[in-house]
Amino acid sequence: MTYVVIVYMPIVSMKPVKQKKKMVGKALKKMVNGMIYVQSAKEIIMLTKMWKHFKTICKHKWYVFLECRKMGITWQGITHDLSKLRPCEFIPSAKYYTGTSSPVANERNAIGYSYAWRHHKGVNMHHWQWYIDPDGWDENGQVIINPAPMPDKYIKEMYCDMVGAAKAYGNGSAKDYYLKFQNEWVLHSETKEKFEKLLGV
Ligand SMILES: [Zn+2]
């Protein structure tokens, strides 16, 4: 009887510990696997967005290049929008890529401003925003913006950008786009005249 008790007790006391260890081990494994899985899924989603955004850039660049060639500014056609490939523009744009709306607009909607656009307009002279010069406020509290004239080669690139974008994204003509947003554009009078002549406005 004594013999049975001595042998039996350790078996009874060890069993739950072993089971517990096994359960904890399984739970840990499941948790680690789960974390790896979630991380990988996020990475796959981001990589897919990066690839799709890259393809969009290439498509847009190709149509702009064709227009630039027609306008005799081939080199600008090659270098157009290359800053979109820099990490400071590429990463936020890929993050907010949807395929149906502008990543810049999506970034603005999400955080109130766009880091990608802030850099883009600052280094690309084919955007009219490059030429605006805010200078204090008028008596009505409106910011005074003095637009500088754009060099002709950049007016041409801006035109090619709009025509190329319309062809790449198939969202109407460049002229229609300009007529829709012209009141929001701040152009120097000379720039406005030359640009509208190109568009046929
Ligand atoms: Zn651009």
C-alpha cells in the first residue's frame, strides 16, 4: 500500500504540470505564428501597393514623355516627375494608394496635409505652385500671394503633364480639367496667357 502511494503520487502531481507546459507552449507558438502572419500580411499589402503605385508612375511618365517629345522638350519628358521615386514621395504615396483616387488627396484626408505633395511641388518647376510667393495678409485677412512668371519650357511641361495625365487616367481632357479648377489656380498673368493659348482656351 505504501509502495503504491509513493509511486502514484508523483504521477498525479506531474501530469497537470506537463499538460500546463504543453498548453502554454502551444499558446505561445500560436501567438508567435499569429504575429508573424499579421506582419507578413501587412508587408504583402504594402509591397503590392508599392508595385501598383510604381506602375501608375511609369504609365503617367510614358504619356507625358510622348507629349513632351511633340513639344520639343524630350529631356524634360525623360526627367519628368522623377522625384516621385524618392522615398519621401514614394512611401507616403504607396501607403495611401487606392487605385481609384489620388494618393495625395488620400493622404490629406487622412492626416490633413500631404508630405509627398509638399516635397513634389517644391522640387518640380513644372507645377505652378512652385512659383507662388505668399507675402503677408491684406486688409480682409486674405493671404497675399504673388505668383512669379513661369519659364516657357515649364509652361510646356505643365501642359504635357495635364495632357499626359488625362490620357493615362482617362478622366476627360486637359482643357476640361483646367476650366474646372482655373479659379483655384494662382498664375502670373503672362503664364496664364501662354498656358491658355496652349490649351486652346
Ligand atoms: Zn509633377
